[in-house]
Amino acid sequence: MPAWMPDFVTPQFIVSLVVIVAMIHVIALGALYLVLLERKLSAWMQDRCGPNRVGPKGLGQPIADAIKLLLKEDFFPKRADRVLFLLAPALAVIPALIGFAIIPWGGTLQIAGEAVRVAGADVNIGIIYLVAVSSLGVYGVVLGGWASNSKYAFLGGLRATAQMVSYEIPLGLAILTIILTAGTVGPSEMIAQQLDGQWFLIHQPVAALLFYVCMLAEANRLPFDLAEAESELVGGWHTEYSSMKWVLFFLAEYGHLIVGGAFFTVLFLGGWSINPFGGKDLPMAGGLGMILLQCGIVFAKVFVLICLAMAVRWTLPRFRFDQLMRLAWEGMIPTALLVLLVTSFMVFMGWTQFMWIAGLGTVLFIWLVRPMMPKQARPNHRVGLIGSRFSPLVGEDTLAVPGESGGLPEAASGGSSS
């Protein structure tokens, strides 16, 4: 570097600054076009056209939506806490915009005789940083629901709090299994191990499934969007928001989706690896062309994961809240503890090269044991209306309706069972 530059301006500093500026714009602009992608994908799944009026093939629709939201009236609800009401969107969007910093988008590049990592921050505790930052997003949701002075927003904030606290437990356990398997909390080291061996998706398929489901729950995506259920809570915790404050909440949702997809790629899909079974693969270091190829592969994997999340949204119905909690506490948390126990045993015995056998054994064990587990009675079984023809009083005559039992109407004498 030139002598007149400060000491902190190193090749790694310049590359990290370029990555940070580029990724902030990618997330901000990508959120706009991810909305268009979701609308197009849902239209394709439902045999519709989708947005096709503004611009060629509807590509100008996100710009029109952004202009509309900029020009909408920005108001404050009566008796709302103005400070917290303004602070909540910022607290929601900031964690989504800073979590990507430790993601290695590419390998190692040689600049001015120095090896630099293509990441916003090359730190050796990257996984811990990302987990800590992503967990802060709940504060924006809770404050938005509390400060709005609305019953619907308040209920949405309560639901979001319970949901995020519940699903962060299996999320953390799934990440811990990968940390045990890799023996490091550095993202670059995890990718290097998968380049030399196999993807952790093959070693830990159950942990990958748990992580992806928790990622959808943390981003409030269907079928886990109980905090903003339109059919029950109008809009949930963002009911009273409008204009750009409302946009920030949805920018945070899609930002978490992008960062979550990149995090999944690092943990389970080998980063820029193209060979999941080991053998010949892309190197960790290379020239500019190799780095661009690696970045393209990572972005392609993230894009596929986001499309899968959108397909899940338009395929599965929304859970009831009791089903949501039961899935976490009675299903995912015990399963995550089992996976963690099996992983700990394999690491202790030094059998990490056979971890894929333990992963398949875990899947088989869950499949065999699950039918033998005690089943809870249906919480919402049908309650008969006493006195109706389906639930008559003791000693009451009933009359069958034509067509229901396939016969002619006839009187049932002597009473029916209640």
C-alpha cells in the first residue's frame, strides 16, 4: 500500500468495505425484487399471470410499489408511544442488514502480496456473531406491537415473542451440532472442511431440516406467520404502520431470508462447493475470475433456498398457535437434543468420518420410534350442540334427513343415544 495511506487501510480492509457496501445494496434492492419473484411464483403455482403491467414482464412493478409507499401518508396512532413506535422498524431492520458481514461469499484472493477473504468481517467467531445478531430482531417486533396501542398489534407482538423464543432453541442446537462436527466456529474453516470432504448436509440431514424450519419461523414466514395472521389480527404487530416504516419491517423479513439462506449455505451446502460427496472441487483460493465464480455459486444456492421458502408459503396452510408451540416443544426440541447427543458421541469416539451413518441412523430411529410415542387427544374436537338432530336429548325422537344415509326419511322411535 502507498506510504501516505493510514495503517488501517489494508487490502483486507478495502475488500471488506467493498463487500459490505455491495451486500447492503444487494439486500435492499433484492428485497424489492424478491417481492416480485414471490408474486410471480405464487401466480405460477396458482395458474395466474401475476404482475405484468408495469414495465416489460412486470419488472417495473417493484419500482412502482416503492414510489407508492414513499408517497403514502405517514401517521401515528392515537396515544401511541412515539419514540418506541419510530424505533421499532429500525430495531427490526438493523439486525437483518448487519448479519451478512461474516458470510464468506468467496474464497481467498491475493492482493498486493496479501491473502484477503471475500467477506465483510473476517473473524474467527463468525457463527456466534450471526446467532447473536439474528436474535435481536425480536425486539423490533415486540416494540412495534407494544408501542402501537392496538390490541391486534399487541397480540401479534406476544405471539412473535413466544414463537421466536421457542424456535431459537432448536435453531441453536442445530448450529451446535455443526460446530461439534467441524470443531470450529469460523465460517471459512467450515467451508474448507466441506471442500475437502463432504457437505454437512450429508452428515447432518436432520439438523439441516431443523435449521431450515427454524429459519422460516425466525423470519415469520408461512406457515409460521402467526404474529401477523391477517385472518385473525388484521396485520399483527405492524397493523398500525404505514409508508416507509411499514417497508422497513418487510425489508427486515426478506433480509433475514437472504442472510438465513446464506447461513444455511455455509453450514450445510459447503459454500461455493459443487461436489457434495468429496473429491475434486473448487479451491479455497484463486484469482479474480475464480472468486467471481465462487460468489455466483453461493448466490445461486441462496436463490434456490429462497425460492423453496416461497414455495412452502404457497403450499402449506398456517398453523394454529397451539400446533406451532407443540411442534417446537414436543417435536423439534427433543429431536434436536437427540441429534446433539448422537453427534457428541461420534465426536467423542473420533468417528467423525462416519457421521453420515449416524445421521441416517438418527432418521431411522425417529421414523421407528415416532409411532410409539404417546399421542395427545385432539384439542379441538367437535362439540355437539345439545338438542340438535346430531346431539339429541335423551329420550328425544330424531328424523333422518333424505340423502344423508342413502335411504328414505324415516322416524327413529324410542330415542337415540346422546
